[in-house]
Amino acid sequence: MGEQDGRRPLRARELEIARLIAGGLSTRAVAERLVLSERTVENHLHRAYRAFGITGRAELPGALARRDEHDDRHERQGEPDGG
């Protein structure tokens, strides 16, 4: 598996939003928390979906878990995390 299924690495804001959504927050709640428009949150979220190779919110927890496992493996091997 490449960077998030061979796609580009996630940006920090995309990852932050993906984690909040996966944690159960609504788009509106994330927008309010991060002082962004709902449209901006949705844009970041859809870019995160593409980076993970997924199609929706229901897949986020699994995609994040795989990403974290991948990062943990590289840290234990002494490799840089790459993004």
C-alpha cells in the first residue's frame, strides 16, 4: 500500500477534520469548532476521502486506523513518517 492507498498524503487540516468527523461530529460542529464554513469543511473532507481512497464518512474510522497502524510500523522501524 502506498501513501494512503497510493494517493497523495493527507494535509494536516484534512487529517484534523477527518478525525473530528470520524469521532462523530457533524460538518456544522466541525465548522464551528475550527471557525470555518461548512463548505470548507466539506471540501477538506472530500480531499481526505480521495487521499484515503474511500467514498464516505462511514469508512473514515477504518481508514484512520490503517493510517495510524502504518505510521506506527514506520516509527518502530525508525523510518520518517512521510506526512
